[in-house]
Amino acid sequence: MGALFFATPNNRNMFIIIGLMLTGMLLGYLLRKRNLREIHKVITVLIWLLLFTLGIEVGGNEQIIKGLHTLGLEALILTIGGTLGSVIAAWALWKALYKRKGGQA
């Protein structure tokens, strides 16, 4: 019997998401030599659509809207910390890769 047979509904969703991701990876691997110039535009539009849909979902959730004022400083600190951490890690990786190649960053 397969793993999906014993999965609860929440686990089943996880298997579906992972399966979709792996299918996309396989498709990307198979199509890697093709010239897909317009794919970046399609991805950008789909991300915008996803963010718009997420905004509708958040705006329609009364608990989230009522709790927005309590997030304030904590959310700001987490956002700034996450962004700064990502920027510093990307900068360090960029420097490390260029030094390894003998170039200047």
C-alpha cells in the first residue's frame, strides 16, 4: 500500500504540493536546453496574481484585520531583520564566489 493511503487530509495536501514541485523540477530539467524567453514574464504575472489573491484572502479574514494593530513593531523588526540577514548572506556568498574565481567583487 502506498504512503498516500495512510495519509490524513493535511498530509495528503503536503504530498500533492511536493509532487507538484518535483514535477515542475522534472519539467524544468527536461526543457533546460530550450529557449524559453517569455517564461520570466509569465512567472512574474503569476506571482502578481498569487499576491493579489493572497491579499484578498487576508483582507477577507476578520481576525487578521482586527489583529493588524498588534503586529506593529514586532512585524517591523522581523521584516528588517530578515531582509538584512538575506542581504548580508547574499553579499558574503557573492564575495566568496568571486574570490574563488580569482576575480574582484
